[in-house]
Amino acid sequence: MINLELKIPPVAVVLICAVLMWLVAVILPQHGLADTIARVVGVIFVALSMLGGFLGVGAFLKAKTTVDPLLRYKTSSLVTSGIYGVSRNPMYLGMLGLLIGFGFYLGSLYSLSLCVGFVWYLNRFQIEPEERMLAAQLPEEFARYQARVRRWI
């Protein structure tokens, strides 16, 4: 089996999921969600998710540490304040919110179900390897942070 750990950038995973969600909505049209309400909910999810993601990126830039998840070896510090005091992965949470918002916008419950696969993939191939690296680089600090703040929310 191909080892996918830290191989595909999370932004690419979001784009792949979004395309799959759109295809599912086209192939299996379902209008179980009221069109106008679903679109408004979708736009709100997207806006809030972008805000959360930008706050996460801003915190990393302020701490002068890498935002590139494929360059974890360049991690210079552990960001634990601000939005990182609520979630250990606000950027990934923002990406999930974008997909949820897109699913609502499409009006497809089937499309929304793909978000479960996104969470599974990120947990297995992105977050767990990142956490192993952080535990090796900053063992005591990361253990305290991990005990205090949940992975997602």
C-alpha cells in the first residue's frame, strides 16, 4: 500500500473532495435541503470557515513558524494561543467548514457525507503524522497542549 502520510497537501485534498461532492450532487441529485435556506447556510459556513482558517494562518505567521504542512521539520514553535486555544487544527477545521458549506450550497446530503471521508483522511494521513513529529520535537510542551486542547473542537 502506498504511504500517503504527509504526501498530499491538505488544500489539494479539499479540492479533490469538492470536485467529488459536485459530481455526487450532479449524479445523485437530491433536493432534501430547501434550496434558498441551504445556500444561505452554505455561504455562512464558508464565510465563518474562511475567517477561522485565516486566523490560524495569521497565528502561525505571527509566531514565525511554517504554515506549509509538508514542511513540518521547519516547525520553530508551538502555537497554543488565540484560535489554537480552542482547536489544535483550526486551519483544517476551516477546510472542513468550507466543504460543509459547499455541500449545503449544493443542496445535497449525499455530498455532505463525503465530509466524513475528508475528516478520516486528514486524521490518518495528515494530523496523526504531524502530531508524532510535534511530540518528538517538543515533547513536554506538546503533551501539555494535547491534554488541554482538542484535535478538532
